[in-house]
Amino acid sequence: MQTQTLRCAVIGAGMAGILAAIKLDEAGLGDFTVYEKADRVGGTWRENTYPGLSCDVPSHLYSYSFALTPDWSRRFAPGPEIEAYFERIAEEYGVTKRVRFGDEVVSCAFSDGKWHLTTASGHTDTVDVVIAATGVLHHPRYPDLAGLDAFEGACFHSARWDHSVALDGARVGIVGTGSTAVQIVSAIVDRVAALSLFQRTAQWIAPQDNRAYSAEERAELRDHPDQLAETHQTLSDMFDLFANAVVDAESAEIKLIEQACLDNLENNVHDPELRERLRPTYRAACKRLIVSPDFYDAIQKPNAELVTDAIECVEPKGVRTKDGRLHELDVLVLATGFKADAFMRPMQIIGRDGVTLQQAWTPRPEAYLSVSMPDFPNFFMLNGPNGPVGNFSLIEVAEIQFRYILQLVDQILDGNCREIAATRGALTEFERAREEAATHTVWVTGCLSWYLDDRGLPAVWPWSFLRFRDVMKAPDLGAYDLR
Ligand SMILES: Cc1cc2nc3c(=O)[nH]c(=O)nc-3n(C[C@H](O)[C@H](O)[C@H](O)COP(=O)(O)OP(=O)(O)OC[C@H]3O[C@@H](n4cnc5c(N)ncnc54)[C@H](O)[C@@H]3O)c2cc1C
């Protein structure tokens, strides 16, 4: 029997924050504010506006399960369409009006059983429950390149794209070979005079069929919501298989993925010398698997060059590589990813008895099942540390996590406790098992990637997605400290 109501704060209005707001309302917990430091919702999809940005899981899967849409234009929708989807859903579900925009939460301190939030503008709020939805791939990582500041052309990170810079007819350099770089190369190669892709590590590229949906197909899905739901479910099942493959480096599925990537390289890169330079020396899916329908075509265009000599430094006129050559450039794009371990930073978070997040996360971020931390009662994370990542929908992950968190909050609502947080023992045991399982995954088969922590261990969920669904169905209250 619910005896009380609770005030909540959601930090972040990206995909996960919008979800939290919708679901809190649905659960009858309507007394909340969403804090967003930017001026619009959308998170990742608001910040990344680079040419070629698109989803790399099918859009019918990268959608809220409760707000499927028949309107995706392609299998893997372009970024602006995804951003518009989040804006529309936030509006339709009444989230936008609940967001305090342009106000960054700078601190959360726990005392007297409540969380006290302070924002950059000096606004304060006292809440019972905090949902942190501050994003994983949020803080750009800049490369440590000597001379970068001296570059006379335009230089920006891929997540801070400068649309005032003309690309047509320009000589453009791109540092990095992740999904973002690959998408940019394909999108701009036909516009620029010359494109230099500075590759430190070759990447496996899985083929991708990114066909457009016809008006008839979209109408069909609009008229038959059951088919839309079925499409979502089928894709979800399919991506479970992928998730299972990467956590077992010897699985048959991973071998199929490896073969598809190998065939893609062998069949589509014609110059044997270029093919060898594009051939990774580690196993497919060891790094986040890249999918692209046309990267190999793009990099073989006459105006494109794959530069594999290491970068010596950046000079006013361009990039000098270790072989002594100066690659003259007008624009330098840093597609060098994000600080994936910077969860919730730079917020000051002070838990029970003055324990700071900084202390709790030294040497590295840890959370029980990615959602809860000892000493931080009633403070829950969406897409927190060591959660499932990989080539599947993080929306599905956040939905599963939120349903779980709501069950923890129910303990308070039901009067069983006023404070709930994972026990130290549960976290220690979870981390021990997680680290052990991580040694069997494809992520430790000989590559460097942003999945790896300072010890070289994958900072991710190392078991199957099925196990994630199972474990997250209902909390094991024995793992929680209820006061
Ligand atoms: C280029 C790119 C492509 C991607 N493609 C895919 C894909 O195909 N499939 C997939 O599943 N995932 C993909 N991702 C991952 C993507 O980040 C997630 O799918 C999802 O968008 C994350 O949502 P989020 O709400 O957790 O975080 P974010 O989208 O990062 O949102 C966090 C929000 O919190 C706000 N915020 C942070 N700190 C504070 C604070 N202290 N106070 C107030 N506001 C704050 C931020 O401004 C931001 O709006 C991609 C990521 C990138 C960068």
C-alpha cells in the first residue's frame, strides 16, 4: 500500500531523461523537475550534427517501445530525424514543459534523508529521489597532438561541428576511424577537394543495407500497429544474438560476424596495398563494430587518401606525419570520441556521511548493476557505469533499467524504507563476477577500445543480454540496504 508521494529530480533531458520523465508521470510520481544544461532536449542527438550522422542500429529498434513510429525514412535513420523524434515524444508526453533548460546541476548532496540539488544559476531543489541521466558519450575527448592550437584552418571535434565552415572544395583531414569518422568520410567525400583520413587503427566494417522505406511501407506500418510492434520485437531478438556473440569470443555467431567483415574487405577494396592497410590486426567486434554501406567505396575515391603514417604534429598549414610529409589542410575534424568514463562529471555528488563520488569512484566508476551505489541512497543512474553497450539499442537498456529502478522506489513508496542503496557486499561481489566474466569476451582479444578501463578490462556488462533482462526483472532486495 502506497503511503506517501515523493519528489524526484531527473538530471539530463536526453533519451534517458525523457524516458524517466514519462515513466515517473505514468507511475503517479508527477512531482519532479527535469534539469537540462542545454536549451533543448535530445542529448547526443542534439549535440552531434556532423554530416552523415545516423543510427547504427535499426531505427525501428532505436525507438521507445511505447512510442514506436512508422515514419522512419530509412532502416538506419539520419541524426536530425532521430533528434526530431525525441523532441516530438518529449512534447507529446508533456516532458518539455517539465524541463528546466539552460541550468546545469552542479551539486547533489545527501543530508537528513533528502538530496539537495544546486544548479549553476544558484537555483536549489530538495528531493527524495535523483535519477541521473547525464549520458555516457557526452564529454568530447580531444587528442593530444602537438601544435593543434597553431593550426590556421578550422578545427573542431565531431560533436561540436562548426557549420559555418565551408566544406565544398576544401581540403579536409579527419583524425580517428570510429563510427563517426566512417560516417563523415562517406558523407563528405564527394563535396571536398581532398580528404585525408588519419588512421591509427584499422577497423572492421560490417556491410549495411540502409535502404529507404517507401511511402507504402510506412503507410502499411501506420495502418497496422501490430506489425510495427512485431518489427521492433524481431529486431530486438536479432540484436540479442549479437549481444550474446560478443560476450563469448568462441561463439558461432561471432565467427559469422567476422566472416561478413572479412568478405566486405576482400570483395570491396580492390587495391591490394590499400586493402592490407585497411585490414585490422584484431578480431571483429573487439572494438565497437562499425557498419557502413559505402565507406570502402568512399575511401577508394580519387580525392580520398588513407594516411597510416602516425601523426608527428599539427602545423599551421596542416598535419605532419612521422614520415616527414606535410598534409596541407583547410579543415581538421577530430573524430576522436568521448570520455566514456566521465559519468555525471563535473557534478559534485556527496552521499551519506560526506562520502563523495570522487572517493567512491577512485580508482574507477562502479555501480551495482550500473544503477545504484552504496552511500548514495535513493540516487539511481540510467546508462551508468559498466552497463550493457555494444551494437544494440541503448533505449532498450534504459527502459529495462528504469523499470528496475521504479521497483526500488516502490520500496520507499510502500513504506518499507525511507532510503535504499546497494550494499557494499553486493557491489563487491558484482564487480568480482563482472571482471571474471569480462575475460571471456571478444573485447579482450587484443585491441584497444573505449570499452576498456585503466586495467584493460572491459567496463561493460559482460554477460548475455538475456541475463541482463533476467537480472533486471526484479531487484534482489538482499543486495540492498533498506533504512
Ligand atoms: C555519434 C553517436 C552515435 C550514436 N549512435 C547510437 C546508436 O546508433 N544506437 C544506440 O543505441 N546508441 C547510440 N549512441 C549512444 C547514445 O549516446 C545513446 O543512445 C543515447 O542517446 C544516450 O542518451 P542519454 O540520455 O543516456 O545521454 P545523452 O544523450 O548524452 O543525454 C544526457 C543529457 O544530460 C545533460 N546533462 C549532463 N550533465 C548535466 C548536468 N549536470 N545538469 C544538467 N544536464 C546535464 C546533457 O546536456 C544531455 O542533454 C550514439 C552516440 C553517439 C555520440
